[in-house]
Amino acid sequence: MASHGSSFSSLRAYLQALSHTPSRFARRAVSVSTSYDEMSRVRARSGSSMRKTLRWFDLVGFGIGGMVGAGVFVTTGRASRLNAGPAVIISYAIAGFCALLSAFCYTEFAVDMPVAGGAFSYLRVTFGEFAAFLTGANLVMDYVMSNAAVARSFTAYFGTTIGISSAKWRLTVSFLPNGFNQIDIVAVAVVLLITIVICYSTRESSVVNMILTALHILFIAFVIMIGFWRGNWKNFTEPGNPENPSGFFPFGASGVFNGAAMVYLSYIGYDAVSTMAEEVKDPVKDIPVGVSGSVFIVTVLYCLMAASMSKLLPYDMIDPEAPFSAAFSGKSDGWGWVSRVIGVGASFGILTSLLVAMLGQARYMCVIGRSNVVPAWFAKVHPKTSTPVNASAFLGIFTAAIALFTDLNVLLDLVSIGTLFVFYMVANAVIYRRYVAMGTTNPWPTLSFLCSFSFTSIMFTLIWKFVPVGRAKAGMLSACGVIAVAILQLFHCMVPQARKPEFWGVPLMPWIPSISIFLNVFLLGSLDGPSYVRFGFFSAVAVLFYVFYSVHASFDAEGDGSLSQKNGEIHVESKESEDHSFKV
């Protein structure tokens, strides 16, 4: 393709570019990259390389640090009191199983293509530029919003620890609307301090994370032991108020699954671990252990915490906002100090989850910058620190600005749907990539399966949520389950895999990623209305940004030869298929 001038060189050039938006969109939106490109030409746009300093134990540390934040101290109480009762232990086990299935999908991509882009890069090589940008933009906004929320919760827990109310740490500005009028300087200071740490070095960030995570796990072990020591086994089956439902499953199976949907959000930190892949010394060995190992360890910790809390108090006496702290606060028997110890542990958990999430968001932004759909300035890696300094600093300041004045409850309505949507997309992508080889395989059987399976999963979720309990509901759910299994078995028998990964792949293909698709759709259905409003709003903003900027910058890069064309890269993909996979 002939080289052309920049679409942004002048107002006239930009207006002319806008007039060609439909054709450019059609060309670039479905243009896919290849693993080879992502590992070579695309990565080279950052200038300096990220230093390979991480081993499997660093990834396990990042995974645990990213997942076991302060949220579990809140989520456990809420899920037990409102949904599952003592069976919240089973809810955590189910959610951990779901997280492990998603982690398998991430691991296959990360081992095959160890780059910092995580889900953005995986979707870009599978479904094209537009799908990757839409999900990547939502994921970055989820990271920013959740990090701001976590930073503000640090003020509350730290205040509990030293006995000073968070209200005294925050300044009230009367002319700002409610939800945005509490100025939190401590949250801003924490975010900016962590931004400096992650800009300085990934190796040092890992050391800081290891120390904080080790301290946090010590506090969690203390909480678990206190709960088992001070608790009573009868609390597993007897409520505080005899009029409330009793037994280990007071709200039945539906309560357990609704509880699993609520606590699943405590697992989403492992997504950030895949963005470290570019800095791992031995991706083939270290990434599977790091990602799956951290999810398994966290599941065990969560189940023990849930069991400890269920033994400590009857489910209907648990404080849904601060279950562990409230169980000991105000005690006159000399155990009131435990509440402050829990505050210290939660504070360490907040710092580790914030550190890992801010490392992850910067690497997502860096790789999105490499793809030219946002300014290439974000892609720069500093030659001395070997970290994406520009992306880290920009998102750190942005996060601090939101944490400064936005209330925690406002932020919590805005997070999690984007992350679940990305997990859903990655599970689809891993199936598509196994069964479709660019230029040699007909993609329609695989696309038809993915669409029909997702539709069946959506129908099951809608029936579960809206149809009243009874025989009709049980019959419809059973029918959806049978149809889903039939579709899956038919696809498994009739469509052969086009490639198999050379080093590490998801076992029991296509069953495990299909179960992951179903579970993520089911969990998406459990989220509330404001989450979907947020997702729609940010998606609309992302689409407008793509149409007015990204597609033209990407088109210019293709013209300059720095991005491959969709048609031109079929040969590369096919060659890569011969090198890295085999037909089955």
C-alpha cells in the first residue's frame, strides 16, 4: 500500500480522513495481528524492552496480592448474610473453580504470546482491532475506577486501625454534589506513592508486594485461627433468630450460586498477572504455575476465612459491611483489640491489591499505545527503569484525581462488569484460535457454535433471574442445560481443531472454556442495573474515540508499514501455524 500523509497533520487532512471513516473502519476494525507481530514489530514500538526479572513465585505473589484485598473482608459478610448463610464456604469454592477455568484460558494465551497486553493482545490476534480496543478500554476504566475505590477504602481501614474516624481525614466541600464532596487527601497520597514505586522498577515492585502480601497473609491466618478458636460449631446450622431459616443451606442452592456470583469479584485480580508475561524469565514454566497456583491458594484462603466467620457468628448476626471487625469491636471481654488488628491486615491487603492492579493497568495502556489506537506516547518504556513510565504516571495521576473526591459507593457501582466481559471474550477467543487457522479454516462453524452457546447461556441466566420458582422454572432450566450440552458435544464431534499449542494448552478443549463462557454469562446476569449503564456509557465513549481517532491513527500506521494488513498477514499466520502448531 502506498504511503500517505498523517490524518492529523492539519484540520483539512483530518476532515478528509473523517469522510473516509466507513471504509477505514471496515478495513481496520476486523484487522487481526499475529503472535509473531505482537512479539516483534509491535513490541519494538516501546523502544526499550521490559526487563525479564520475574519467576513463578513472583507471579504467585502478584496473584495473591492482587486478589486478596480488603474486599474479601466485606464481600464475605454480605454474601453470607444476604445470600448463602454458612454455605458461603461452598460459594467461594464454586467461584474459585470459575476463576480457575478463566485462568486456564489466560494461561494458554500468555504462554504462547508472552507480551504485556494481556486480554487486549489476545483479542487483537483473534477477533481484530475493534473488539480488542472496546474491551481493553473498558478494562482500563474498570481498573482506574476500582483502584480509586480501593484507595479510598484504605483511608477507612487505616482510620479504624488507629482509632480515628475516616470523616476526620476527609474534607467536606459544601458546593459539590453528594457522593463527590468528600475530599480524600490520604487516598491521593497512597496512589501517587505506589505510582512512584511501579515507575521505578518491576523487580522492586515485586519485592514490596512480597513483603506486604506476606504480612497480609499472616493477619489472615490470625483471623482464621481466632474464628475457629472463639467460634461455635452450632453456628453452622443454627441462626441467631429462630424465626430465620436454619441449616447449613438456609437459602437453598439458589442462595449458594447467588453468593458465588457476589464473591467471584474477589478473584478478579489474577487478570493483572497475565500483563506481567513480558517480564517473566521462563514463560512456559512460570506462567501456568503463577496464574493457576495463585488462584488455587486464594481459593483455599477464602474458604477458610468464610468457615472461620461462619463458626464465629450465626449468619443472621453477621455485619454485612465489616463482618470480622464488627464481631470483635466494642467487646467488653478483652477481645476488642482484635478489631484493630483486622484493620491493619486489611490495610496491607489494600496496598497489595492496589500495587498489582496499577502495574496491570499501566501495561494494558502501554500495549494499547503500541497498537496505535491511542497515542504512541503511552507505549514508551523507559531505558533505565525498563517500565512503561508514561502509562504508569498518566493512569496514576488519573486514578488519584478520581480518588480525591468520588465516594466509594459511587465507584463500586461502576466496576466489575468490564472485567467479567473480558473474561467472557477471552474464553471465546481461546476456542476460536484453536479451531480456526487464518486463511486455511472456514471460521463459520466455530462462530456459529460460539453464538448459539452464548445465546443458550443468556437464556438460562434470564430464566434463572426472572422466572418464579416452581416446576416451570426447573423444566426450562433443564431444557437450556440439555441444549447447551448438545450444542457443545455436536461441535466437539464435528469440528476438528486447527492447531494445538506447542507448550501449554487448556485441557479438555472445548469443554473448559465453554463452561467458563457459561459461568461468566451467568455471573454477568447477577450484576445490577447501574453496572450495565456504566458499561453502555463507557463503551459508547470508546466507540466514539475509535471512530474519531483510533481508526485513522491505525490506518496511518498501516500506510507507513508499521501495522500489518489483514490480507497481507495471512501468509505470516499460516507460516506461524506450521512452526508453532500442528493439525489434528
